Amino acid sequence: MISLAGVAAASALVGTASGAAAAPTGCVARQVDGQNYESRCTGGTGEHRVWARQYVPFLGDLDCFGPWVSASSVSRVTCSIHQTVFVTHQTRG
């Protein structure tokens, strides 16, 4: 019975934590220079990452993703030297 009570308490905590999480807000992504990209967020408690797509002749699109970081951190990635198609960010709560 004691272990069952512990599992119930742990489940309640997990449910509370996921309900309280919020996606990052105020996020912007940009190309820093020819090969480097970053995303920054000003609020929220979730995570974000930078996503850049480049076009590589004869191969097609190349997607580059930065690491998932907390809303208060900067996600950075270095990609190839090819033409940038777009730079954006992804978020998760």
C-alpha cells in the first residue's frame, strides 16, 4: 500500500507540472551571418530551437536545427554556405 500511495503522489506531481508548462513567447529567429542562425525568446517556460533551411544545388533542401533550449536561452546552429530559404523557430511547451 505504501508503494501504491507513492505512485499516486508522483502521478499527481507529473500532471501538475505538465499543466503548468507554457510555450515560449516573443520568439524571433535570424541569420547572424552566412552560416550561423539563432533564435531567442523573451518569455514562457517551454523550449525553443532555431530551424534554418538552405538550398543546395543538385541536392535540394538542407534543414539545420539548433538544440532545444529553455525560453531564456539562445538556440544556435551553424549550417553550410548555401542560399538560405528561410529561418524560423520551433517551440514546445
